[in-house]
Amino acid sequence: MNTLTPLAKLTIPIGGQEIELQQLDYEAGGMSMLRTRIREKSRFTVFDIDAQSAQLWGEALLRWAQTQPEAKSNDEVSS
């Protein structure tokens, strides 16, 4: 049986989507995958990505977030 390990669960304030991140380890072995599961009312989107793709995606998200006025304000407050 494949193993899913919960990593994070987020509820998006605008729209109410639920995002779950899980590590997926296959019973047969091999590399672990990052499963992203997005629930939007009764609709689900699920996809699995490798570590390199997860890193690229995460870096792109951070670059975008750091350009937003809200992110700059939060950074200034915590400094």
C-alpha cells in the first residue's frame, strides 16, 4: 500500500479552497512525490510532482509573494 504523509493544509481566505500537501511514497519504492490536493466545493484537483518541480514552483510562488504590497508590509513589521 502506498503511504501518504500529511505536510500542510491551508484554507484560502478568498474563495475558501482547501489545499493539502502530502508526501507520497510508493510501496514499490522509488522517489517520493509531492501530492497537491485542491478542493473547491465538490470539485477536486490532485496532482503529483517530483522534488525538482516542487522547488521551482515554490521559488516562483515566493518571488511573486515578495513583490506584493502586503508581503512587503508584513516583512517590515517582523524586521
